[in-house]
Amino acid sequence: DRAAVAGESPHVVPVEADKWQHPPFSADIADGYMWGRGTLDTKELGAMELMVMLLLKRDAARKPLARDIIFMANADEEAGGNWGAGWMVKEHPDLIRAEYAINEGGGFGVDLMGHRFFTCQTGEKGTARFTLRARGRPGHASQPHPDNAVLKLADAIQKIGAAREAFPVHPTATVRQFFDGVAAKLGKPYGSELLNLLDPKKYAAVMKQLPIDESMRSMIYAMLHNTVTPTLLNAGSKINVIPSVAEAQCDSRLIPGQTEGNLLHELRTVVGNEVELEFAGTRLGRESDYKTPLFDSITRVMAKHEPKAPVLPYLV
């Protein structure tokens, strides 16, 4: 009921309520839409999947299923998943053991250079969050000196922001198949140029030449690199005091097959050794084989609706 969703839920991304046209936890119906935090990501998918289960149940007498289908709904993804999917895996694996798992965010349409593609997610990057910490000599702000923790931290952050091309390319099997499929559809000259993005020696030059928008550039970059993004800053307690420590929290995403150690090596080549790096938990990326009957079934069904738009495996 309305009262149950009035307060902010701990299981969705935080919200700035004053920026919303409708209260974000009210589930208001307006202009043909339901308004609320999490309605798109991803309460609507939970509702759709539950409806599919009901339809299958109603149709079971006329058309029995060839295998079991399991519906699992958990509420704590944004809190880490430990008490939802993680708990189920540890405590009740028999209830969810299955040949395939279909999860959220699995596919969407992509328009690239005049052609339409559909993605089917078969891989997902991992997370490696860490603190970037600089230390220096404290003192009074009226007498500045170069051994300032804030300046050192700012320098390290600037280096990360300016070193996008310094991070190496790591193409996975999923990404190679995605690029092969796009290249085959595009044909010459852009198809071959697109495949050159998989070559670390050619990546930077090719990326500058491709006629794609910035959102597509960002997507391609993230598919091929470990990424690092500073998001939270903390330094000092008084405006006229130079602090001895300055910190930045950084969100990093790892290509499947890459580890915390790989990322640390890449970071050190960019920021050097003057700042500290303290990791706060790493989850490795995952990649599944796209050569399966399920993928083939998805491809056949999509071809009935969009015969000119191929379905390609995708790394989120």
C-alpha cells in the first residue's frame, strides 16, 4: 500500500526527492506512467517475469513445459546482494540450481552507423572499489608548501582522468564476437576499422576517426578497458588548515579475467607510487558461453520481429 513505500528504501539507489516531478516512493500514476525510484531498474522486470510465471501456470494443462522454470526475486542488489541472491546460493542452492539464468539488463537495441543491433548480455564486468590516499605535511594555510596532501591527491586524480588511453585494451571472447557481428553488418570501410579497435596498437587512432557519438565511444571504451572513476572526496576539517591526509573513493570496473592485481599494476603506471591505494572488496567479472540453445532461441524469436537486426553477445 501507499504507506509501505512512503519512506526511502535501502534497496534502491539514493534519490534527490526535490528534483522529482512526483514523490519518488509514492508510485504515483500520472500521464500513463508509474512514477517511482526503481520502476525501470528494475521493479518492472520483476513484475513482467512474475506475470510470465502466472501465464505459464495457467497454460500448463494445455501445453506442459519441457523443463522447470524458477522465479527468484531478491531485494538487496544495491546493498551488495549478500542477503538476497548470495544468501540463496549459500543456504538453498537446490532451489535455484538451473542450466540457465536470465537476469536483468540482458539486452537492448543499439543504432550504430545507420544499422540496428540487439544485444544479449553474456558477460558482466566486476567491481574493484578503492581509496586513493595522499599524505603530506600539515600546516597553516597562510604559508603554503608543495608537500600538501590535497595537491598530491588532485595530481593523482588528474592523471587518472587524463590517462584513458594509457589503460590497456582487454578484448574478451564476448566482445570479439560482438565486434565481429557489428563489423559484418557494417561492411567496408567501417567494419574493418571497428575490428582494429581490438588491436591495442591501433585503438587510440581508430577511436578518434570513427563517426560515432560520445555515448557510443564511452560504451566501447568500457567494453575494452578496466575503468577507474573518482567519485567521493574527503580532506581537511578547517579552511585555514592544510590537512595531513586527503582521500578519494574510486569506483572501478574489471574486465572478465582481470584481477585486483592487474588493476593495481595499471594504476601504478599512471599515478606512480606517491599515493596509497587501498582496495575495499573486489568482485571479479563473469563471462558465459554464448554458443547455447538458449541464445539460439532468443536469436530466432528476435529475427521474427526484426529480421534485419542481428542479436549479438554483449559485455555489460
